[in-house]
Amino acid sequence: MQFIESRGNDGQRADKVSFSTAILEPMASFGGIYVPESLPNLGAEFLAEHVSSDYKVLAKAVLTAFAIDIEASVIDEALALYDHFDDPKNPVPVVKVKEDLFVSELYHGATRAFKDMALQPFGVVLSSIAQQRNEQYLILTATSGDTGPAALETFKGKENVRVACLYPDGGTSDVQRLQMVTENADNLKVIGIHGNFDDAQNALKSLLQSNTFKAKLQEQKIYLSAANSVNFGRIIFQLIYHIHSYLELVRQNEIALGEKVYLDVPSGNFGNALGGFYAMKMGLPVEKILIASNQNNILTELIGTGKYDLRHSTLIATTSPAMDILISSNVERILFSLFGAKRTKVLMQQLDSERYYELTADELSILQAVFTADYCSDDEGKSYIKEAFASGYLMDPHTATCFKAYATCRTKPLKTIAYSTAEWTKFSPTIANALTGEKNTDDRQALDTIAKAAGISIPDSINHLFDKTVSQDVVIDKADIESEILAFLH
Ligand SMILES: *Cc1c(COP(=O)(O)O)cnc(C)c1O
């Protein structure tokens, strides 16, 4: 399987690259990103064959169908990391919460958020390619709180890879911050910045594109890569759990093989939803993908009206911060897939220069044949958390946005798979507030409140965070990021 560029080729880069090149050098011509040249068609037979497969067997089969240039032994080593999830036999439990609503829980890994699903195996794959090539890589990552801990965890102590992780100071939960600032391996650097997540992501993008920065790295023979979901190396691992969740419903006798379902995805950078889209294109019986957002409802507007308009949008800090995003990077891969490279280049360049684009009526109806969308305010989210808890299900504020989309976006009475992207432990003050009305608590206190209300205990991995030493306490202005990173590399 080869990879091509979302905005076409500039005549200087190779017009097709291998999977490993697309991973190591994720930025393509004209500021585009890499997309698979084609998708394997898995179809009904594949699903039938894997009805009884466990997660790793299914994952191996999907990766094999992509025919990527990664050795089987490396893939096995990467997938073995799912053995460290809560239940090695079933790393992604799918839980029935209503007659036709099921929650696929993607947060049972090391850092208690769904980023582990892709970043855990990705770390092994990237480090092994870097070692094979005998090259040193710097992974730059920007996080609103979940990518950072997962990236640091996966690359901790790994050969040939260093990580510099940017997070918005004050823009993450206490638990998320502690998960980052208490990491202390030599190859990891955590940097808080004054600004919001979009600021962090923009700083990252300009560093990735900066020739002077790259030249300084080259002096030290270090190459740049990225662990955000612009990297296809993450997306490939995010296809698998959509197929797995569908097969879980078959195993639970909730659907017959071939029956259509809705996928209901809490979306930010659109990596999770893109995985569902690719799975659908590969033959998974999906009626539509419901895109759930918070009040940063740029995706609801795009899918509802065909307009992507940043001109009047400002980022709102919500209680689901991992979805506080205005520029949703993986939408570009959807545009490519539906409308081709030429059109994608026009639209994305217009977004860069005019902060706006608009699809034609025909394009919009093509988009709406696959997606439907709604957004959920913080107050609505709190009500959904409270209501679900009353009927025995504890969920986080990101997951809650799916309950709104479930209520408003479906037009057929089909079974719906909603994705839960974080454990309650990561956003405890919001949940404690929803359940008991208590306000302005810190994470420590909120965790206790919820544990008591729900009659459960706080996982050790979270409890221990509060006793760990903070070893990464840098918080700086955006302008100083470059020099801070260069100093770390020296
Ligand atoms: C990253 C994240 C999301 C958004 O996922 P995308 O793939 O970026 O759309 C939603 N919820 C949580 C908890 C996350 O960490």
C-alpha cells in the first residue's frame, strides 16, 4: 500500500511514499497530509471470518489487508501492548446503556483516554522504523490534555525518538497535567505555554514547516515527525476498534451480520470519526456517522451547511476540552476522499488565506450522505451525565456529547455505537458537579466525591499521580518554544 498527498504533488517530493515514510515525514506537498492511495475492501466475508476473533487477531488482519511495510514481528510487538489494557482479552468493552444505544469504551489503557488506542502501538512502530534507518527523530506534539500523556507514555525510554510535548497551561485537568509533568525520562520534554490549544497546535504546525528550525535539527542529525492525528500511523490503529465494536454487537446478539448501525463519535481533530469513515468505506455496514461536538460547533456547521467559517469563530473553553478545536485537521482527509486532491487543495488554501470555504450544494449532499452532526452545550452535557448515572452508567463529558447526537441525529431506529473517549477520572470536577452539584473542586476532591457516589474506587494509576514528583515545570511564551526545544536537544 502506497500513500499519496491530500493536496496533490508539488513535483519535488515523491508522488507516492511507503507507510513508514508517511509516518516519519507526515507533512506533504502544499501543506497537505498523506492519505492511502486506496482502501482494502474487507466486505462481508472478512466480517464473517472475524466474528469470533479477539482484538489482536482482528487488528493483525486489518493491518495485513493494508499491506504496510512494517515487519510482522514489529506489528506483533505493537499489538501486544493491548495486553496491558484492563482486560487483555477485550481491550475495548462495548456496554449496553439503552435498548439501542451501546457505548464502546476506548479508555481502558495506560493514560485512561482513547489516545492510547493508537499511540501505544504507534510508539513501537515509529521507534522501530527509526532504529532500522539508524536515524534520530524528534516528535513534536501539541495536546489539549490527552494526546500528551499518551505520547509521553508510549515513547518513554524508546530508542531513537525524543518527544517535546506542548500543552496550554491551565487548559488541561489536574490529572492530565500531572500525567505529563511527572514524566521524567531523558528523551521527554514537557512544555506548558501561555495560550489555548489552538495556539499550541499552530505553534507546532509552524515549527513543522520551518526550514530554519529543521536546519538546526539537521546539524544534530535529528529529523522531525509528529504524533498528532495528522500522522496516518495513528489513523490506521483507529480503524480497528470501529470494526471490533460492530462485531461485538454481533457477538452480543444485538445485530445480525450485515445489519446497519450508526456510529456516534465525539469529535475534535476528527481522527476517530475518520477511522469510522474508512471502516465504512472498507465495507463495515454503517448507516451514518454522527459527529458530536461541544459548543465549538464548527463541524456541526460544516456538515449542516457546507460552510467552514473561522472568520467569526473564537475558541470557547468548554468542559470537554479535548474537543475544543476550530481547525479540525482530519476533515482534510474526508475532503480528499470525497472530492479529490485538486478540490481539497483549493478548499484548504482558501481556509488558510480567507479563513473560510464553502462546499457546493452537490458536495454538501455527498458529505451529508455519510455524516450528520449536532453539538452539545456544557449544561446539556451535565444533564446527560446525570441521567446516565441515574440509570447506572458513569461517563465523562466528551462521551456525553454523543448522547445529544444520539437524541437528535438519528432518522432510523438502528442500533447505535457511541464512543467513550475518556474515563471519569480524567474530568472529575465536571462529573462531580453534574452528579452532586458541588462546584470549584480540584480533581483530588472530585475523584473522592464520584468514587463515593458511585461506590467504586479510584484506579491506582490515578491515585499515585498526586504523590509523584513534578519533574517538568517549564511554562513559557509561544515565542520561546523553539529555543526551549533546541536547548533540550543539546
Ligand atoms: C482526542 C479526544 C477527542 C477527539 O478525538 P478526535 O479524534 O481528535 O476527533 C474526544 N475526546 C477525548 C477525551 C479525546 O482525548
